[in-house]
Amino acid sequence: MPFIQVKVNGPATAPLYQFLKASKPGFCGSRIKWNFTKFLVDKDGKVLARYGTTTAPLSIEKEIEKALGN
């Protein structure tokens, strides 16, 4: 599956990132500061959490499993 680059900040921000950032602003506002910012979204599309670039996916494993209903 090919991927395309999208804008995550500024006036041309992709709609998905507009939604994610509006739902869970970061520590210093809604702007995504660096690669690997993570958003946890449940099966109903509710944004549960936002994690910074230094958060390892394995460190939020329990939260991910809970969001999946496991």
C-alpha cells in the first residue's frame, strides 16, 4: 500500500490531524513538534490519549489493549 505525505501542522493540515490535535492538545498546544507523536483512538473514534515522541509503544501496551477491548 503506498503512503502519501500529509501536512500535520499549519493551514494545510490534513483533516485527520486537525481532528486528532483538536481532541487532545499537546503539552505546549496542539502543534505536533516532531515525528512519532502518537494518538490512541478507541474503536468508536474517540481520541483517548496523546503521547510524545519519547513514549515507547510498549510502555502504553496496557492502554492499547484496553482501547481494543482486550
